[in-house]
Amino acid sequence: KYPLYYFDFETVMYGVPEFDFSSPYQQIPFQFSLHVQQSAEAEVEHYQFLGDGINDPRERLIEAMLRYLGNQGSIFGWWISFEQGRIKELARNFPKYEKELLALNERMVDLIKPFKSQAYYHPDFNGSASLKNVLPIVVPELSYAALDIQEGGTASFVYSQLKGMDEQTAAENMNDLLEYCHLDTLAMVKIWE
């Protein structure tokens, strides 16, 4: 149902909790990318959020999510159980947003399903329904290869190191994080098309 939202989180895990209302190795969302298409004829718009690497990003991330995701329309994700799990944790840790956050989970649609069930299959997927395997086959003009950050583990590590970087290095790495997460949701847009 329109509007269509293409949504992806990036998370970081700290062995020793960095923030109140978090636990060891909890996946803390620090970033999201969101592409939005209001109608079939509308141009796709892009929104994003990225924490600063110092302060707890969660409440500001929640407020941005709720503002951009509205209260109607389908929210596409790739392997949505991950996003839904993080949203449940956010609702638990920030109960004043619980109702609105949990309502988002009811609107989620998993774009991995036709690839995971092999309803749509290509031998070059190498048996994987991962976005990183599907994208170059279905949409060959898009690639992670030119990015400095090419997968989520690196994104998490880079974010965890931001507070120890000088201002210029931190700014460059934050730009790399934005480019990586942006491609995750743009990839979903193009695969859906």
C-alpha cells in the first residue's frame, strides 16, 4: 500500500554497554536509510539518520523514524525480522514510543521472500538470498564494490570508532556510512522495480 517505504537499519554492539537502558552486546541502531515513494507516479525521495558516534543515538533515531515513516503504507525491508527485532527493543527501552513503534512492525513487508524461497533464482546468487548476492544479478548497474564500506560488520566497526577520530576523519567515515546505508535501500527500490 502506498506510500511505499524502503527501510534499513545499521547497528552497533558494545560488549560493555555505552548507554543507559542497553545491555551487553545489544544491537543498538545508530543509522537508518529510507527511500519513500508516495504513489506509483511519484519520484522516490530519500531520508536518512546517522548518530554522532558519541551520544546515544536511539531517541533521536526513533523520532526521525516516526516522522518519516508516517502511519500508513507498506514498509519494505530485506530480512525484516532484524528490523522488527530492533524496533521491539527500541519500544522496550523507550516505552513512551512503544505504541507508534510497534505499529511500524505491522506494516512491514519482507522483500527477501521470493529470493529466499527460490521463487526467483539465479545460479550466480550462489545459493544465498543476501542483498549483496541478489543486487549485482538483478540490478547490475548498482554495486557495493566502489564503496569504502561494503557490508554491515564494517559499518558497525567504523561507527564504534568515530568518537576516537579527529574531526575530518570522522566526517569522511560518516559520509562512507551514509553512502553504504543509502545503497541498501536504493537496492531495494531497484529490485522492487
